[in-house]
Amino acid sequence: MENNFNELFKKYHQAFLKDITGLLQIPSVLTEFDASKEHPFGDDIHKAFEYMLNLGKKDGFTVKNVDNYAGHLEIGEGDEILGILCHLDVVPVGDGWKFPPFSATVEDGKIIARGALDDKGPTMAAYYAVKMLKDLNVKFNKKVRIILGLDEESGWRCVNHYFKKEKMPNVGFAPDANFPLIYGEKGMITSQFTGSVVPNGLYELNFGERTNVVPDKAYAIVNKEFEPVFNKFLGENNYNGEVKPFNESKIQIYAYGKNAHAMEPDHGLNAGFILLQFLNIHFNNQFVKFAYERLAFDSRAHKLGVNYTNDIMGDLTLNVGVCKYNNGEFKILLNFRYPIEFNSESMKAKMNELADKYNFKYEVLTESKPHFVDPNSDLVKTLHQAYIKYTGDDLTPIMTIGGGTYARSLKNAVAFGPEMPGKEALIHQPNEYAELEDLHKAVAIYAEAIYNLTR
């Protein structure tokens, strides 16, 4: 069967736009997790889940909901499973949007919304690839299972629960990254320092919501006398910020940076670091001293003494994602991305030793080991050839990344599109968008890959 799936998909363009718009208009941000509730990840994320389940039912897929944690849409037959690992939750929207972040506004061929590229747009592209093959009455020798996760951005409680109940796919891919293909993902550690210090005039310091996002806003509460020196500091360093009244004697000082994905913190500007720089000049506070001298403006963790690089996966990176400080009590959350051959146990020992010096506590909250698939495997070759067929691009190399996708849930799975090489990347940033033409091409690539993987 020799098909041009790009041509065959043209008749689906309007339906695709309608369905992707409906999905993107659901504000599927995790507000809180509560295992005792019917919808453990909240009603909005569940609405996105129901949207996809209902779409699958309408189009004749076998649909399964696993305890409102995750689910799948399935076609095909056989003992083996091809898993397509998607997620429907999105990171918080942040500030600076040209259009409302859940309006799914189309402008200049782009659909602009939180989730357009990560990961609701790609989820719909994968869905339509399978739907198109189903409409063509393709016979599969594997089950094709679109797995829908609801907690990828916050903790993977969704797929962890799902795979306790459902069989692991034999092979798979996650449409949640870059083309041509990603065969390796760095390990990830989320950890925290906690402790108590003498405040010495610093009442509050707050920045960040998620460890996998570079914070773009930070504020501190200090005495009113610091207003002129803070304004002077902003001007001298060309930083964005402002002062707001708090009460008769205190002010809130704000700094504004730039969001970015934690896999490359240098693509953003951590607003918390701006405040730490200022506070370190004017306050004798042990937490500020530690955070500024050991963590700020150092995405490669040189100041912690755990910097490392690897020829295949590159540098270890550090994102200081969340800080909660109130009258001397603090918690600061870190997100490390580390390459293969890095000794994470040695790092933990070094961090504990450092914490002891300050009478702080260091704790690893979660760890996910690096994921690596042989770049010469049949899976990688099949997917890469599908990409080449519809792009003509045989020069852009396959790669490894610092991001983490659901591909690492399976032994034999990789991340595969839909972001095209050389395109502006606004994942986790304001004005996230996907080019509709690129999504249409991704559908064709996915259809080709799925067809060939199920012969």
C-alpha cells in the first residue's frame, strides 16, 4: 500500500480544526490533586479527557477509562501493542498573552493557545493519523493504542496508575517533542532545600509555580525604606520590576523575567534570581546568601560543584523552579536534568553535605533515570524514514534532549515530533502556538509511521 497521507488528509482539515479548537479551549491546568475525588486531577482536566473519550466513541474506537487517572483509545488486533503516549494537562498560562490563552485563536496560519504544542495539538494530530488509517480500512497486526495521560506536567501519577492496571505496549512513541526524532532523554531529579534562618528584615520571598518552568515573576516583602534603592537597582541592571505598597511600613518589590522550559533554563530569565541579587546586597540573611551564591544564575550547577557533561546528551542543567520563604522559614525546589553516565547518588551525597554546612535539609522528591533507545533500532529507523518521506529532510540529525516525555514510560519508545526543526519554540511560554500546516504534515508522518510499524 503506497499512500500519500498528506494528500489524503486534506479532506480532514476542517474537521481537524474544529476538534483541535474544542480541545484547546478547555483550560486543563492542574489546580490540585485529590485522590479521594471522582476527578483526582480536577474537573477541567477531566473535561479534556472526556472530550477525547467521546471523540473516540463517536469514531468507533474501543475506549477505556482507567479510574479517571488515564485511559486509551484503541483499534487493531493482535497480541502486541503500539502505544502512542499523549497528555491532556498543560502548565499554568502565566502573563503576556496576545490573545486569551484558551481562546485557540487562529492568526497567520497559527493556532495560539496553551497546549497547542504541549501536548493537546500533537495529541489531536496523532488521533487523526489513526482515525485516517481506520477510515481507510487498514488492517493492523498490532493493537494501536492512544494513551491519554492527565498529569504529565506535574508528577505522572496518571500513567503510573494506568500501567498498574494495563499492559505495557511493546513499542511506542510520544508526539510531545521535536522532529526528526528523540532517542534519548536526560534523567530528572526534583529536590528541595528546606530550613529556617533569622529573617533580618526579609518578610517574604516568593517565585515559581512548577519546577519544570523558569519563573517569570517574583516578589518580596521588605521595609518601605528599600523603595528608592530597589528602583535604582532595576535601572542600573536594566531589569524589569516595580514596587507596590503592602502596608504603612512595608512594600512588595517585584521582578519580571522570562518563562522557559526547565530543560534549557538559559532560554529564560529567572525572576527570582533578580530579587536574590538585590536582597543579597542589602540583607544579612543566610537563606538569601545561600540561594544567591550557590543557585542563582548558574544553569549548569558549577556553584553546587555537581556540573557534568556527556558527549551524547550534553550538560547537566539546573532550574530553580519554586521558592516559598516566609519570615525565615523556607522551601526552595530544584529541577536537575542529567545525562547518561552521571552518578546521581554521588550528587545527592554532595548536596546533603552542603545542606549540613548551612544547617539546612536536602531531600530528593522524585527521580527518573535517563531514557535511551539504540539509534540504529528498527523503531528509530522506521519513524525517521516516515519523517524524511514527508519533509524531504535527511540532513537534520536525530537527537537527545533534556526534556522528559512519556516515551520514558516504555523500554522501547521515543519522542517523535511534532515541532519542526528551526521553528520558534514557545512551549511553557506565553503565546504558545502551533502552525496548522506543520500539524497537518505531522498527521501524515504519524500515519506513515503507524502504518509501517503495524505491518
